[in-house]
Amino acid sequence: MLLCSMHRGFMDWIAVISGFGIGAIVGMTGVGGGSLMTPLLISVFKLNPAIAIGTDLWFAAVTKSGGALAHHRHGHVDYHVAGLMLAGSIPAAIATIGMMHWTGLTKGWSNALTISLGIALLLTALTVAYRKAWHALGLKLERWLPERRKAALTVASGLLLGVLVSLSSIGAGAVGATLILLLYPRIPAYRLVGTDIAHAVPLTLVAGIGHATLGHVEWALLTALLAGSLPGIWLGAQLTKSMPEQWVRGILCTSLVAAGLKVIF
């Protein structure tokens, strides 16, 4: 009993430290760092993919809520774009979770979740590594994309994100920001970040609630992770002033690619 209690206490400290590290990465990069949480939950805490995904969704919803509120207060959120994204992502998330309930947690779903996670990690690495290239592509697409079609494409982008996030817990940050940038390349950087976070919080919360109904959340572990993440996010934000962004993004992209390939293969 004593040995079991000591092991549990040790793992709690590991969870706090892990939350601190992930929080620091999120604070330094703005987007993408949270994508490391699910692979960490699988490799370090030995959670099965479904529970790791559900726990990460709640972690993302809670940690990003403060950022969403701050951007709202500063007027950094384009609610028209965020609303269109949510019009696609929320129904898609509900439908995806509904399919999981209806079909049951078969081996096929387990494989789908694992493959989706690996693909989402690699997509996130691409979006983080080539952020300037996506902006340039968005400016080129602007010549061929009529304004009247942007609303439908924004909803479609949200639908894609709703499925991806529900299956992998990843994509609401870096991938979401890239999709917004492609459709609205002239949006100011601060409104891009604010709009992306404002969309990510409801999406991850709805998907997280759905996974909770399936029993896919490790609540005690989540609490410890959150306890470490809050000071980590603050420290990461301070470090951005002294650490070159290119270094941080390079390390992050390498980690995402390695984690994505490991999950898939």
C-alpha cells in the first residue's frame, strides 16, 4: 500500500512537471505546443489513445480559456469568422462523438484514433514550420477566391477541424490558424490569434464533453497537469522576449514530426 501511494505521488509530480513544460511551450509558441500533450500522455503515462485524447481536449479547453478572455477584452476576436468556423466544427464534433457512441468502441475506432493522431501531429508540424509560406499562399488564393464564397469555405474549414479535433484532440490551434490565414490573409496577426483561440475553446470543450461521456478522461491526472501548466504558460510568455522564435519553433516541429511518425508506425 505504501509503495503504491509513493508511486502515485511520484507520478503526480511527473504530471505537474509535464504540465509545466507543455505550458511553457504553449506560452513561447502561441500555438502548436499543446499538440505534444497527447503523445506525452500515451508514452509517459501509458494511457490508451482514446483516454489521452479526451484528457488533452479538457486540458486545451481550460488552458486556452484565459487566453480567449484576454483577447476578447482587447477586441482581438473576429466573431464573424469564429462564428462561421463554429457553425461547421461544433456539429461535426457532435456527429463524430455520436458515431463513436452508436458504433461502440471497437478496434476499428481505436485504429482510426491512432492514425488521426499521427496525421494531425504531422499537419501541425507543417503549419508551424511554414507559417510565412501559408500566408503567401493565402495572398495568392485571394485573387481567385470571390468574397461570396469565403463564408461557405470557412464553415467547411470548421467542419474539417471538428472531425480532426474530435478524433485526435489536435488541430484547433495551429491547423485552425492556418486555415483562417489561407482564407483571410489580410487579417492582422493579433486578430488571427484571438479568433483562432476563441474558436478553439468551444470546440475543444464540446469534444471534451463528448469524450467524457465515453469515459475517456483521466480526471486526477488532468488536475495535476493543469496545476503545472498555469505557471508554465506565464514563464513561456516571458521567455519569448529572450529566446529566438526560430529555435523554439524548430525544436517544436522536430518533436511533432518524431511523435507523429512514432504514433503512425
